[in-house]
Amino acid sequence: MPIIVDIDVMLAKRKMPVGVLAEKVGITPANLAVLKNGRAKAVRFTTLEALCEVLDCQPGDLLRWETEDRWDRRGPSADEPRPAVPSSQPTPQES
């Protein structure tokens, strides 16, 4: 799955237990676990908004996109470099 959920990162930065976050956001700990473990198929904007409010962060702090070729069942390697983003500018050979 190319969308990576970094709720654990923000929980660690805020030193907040999962149960406290679930309570403050108004979702069950089980549903929060599904979301934070990357098993959710969707997230409501109201839930994302509540997560951002409670964690005092932006949606991009909780969700990020990885290219499909960097992802397998175990996830991307921590030491693997990010691929270069192709430029929309033509190269000298293309001109």
C-alpha cells in the first residue's frame, strides 16, 4: 500500500498513549488500531480533522505517499533512499 500512516510517529512525539488519543478523537481503540496499522481502506475527513486537532499537526504529518515499487508486504526499507522526482522540464536531448 503506497499510503503510509504515521500516527505512531505523532503519538511518540506527543508522548500520548493510543487509548488517550482514541478517547479524545471519539473513535474506538480498535478502529484507531486499524487506521494506525495501515489496514484502513478509508478515513473520514472528520476523523482526520479530529486527529490533527488532538495531535496539533497537519494531515501530512499523519499520512504520506510512497511509490508502489518501493512497497512490499513488509514496507519500505528504512535505509532505502527516496526516488528522485522526475522533472517536468525537458532534458537538453528532448528539446
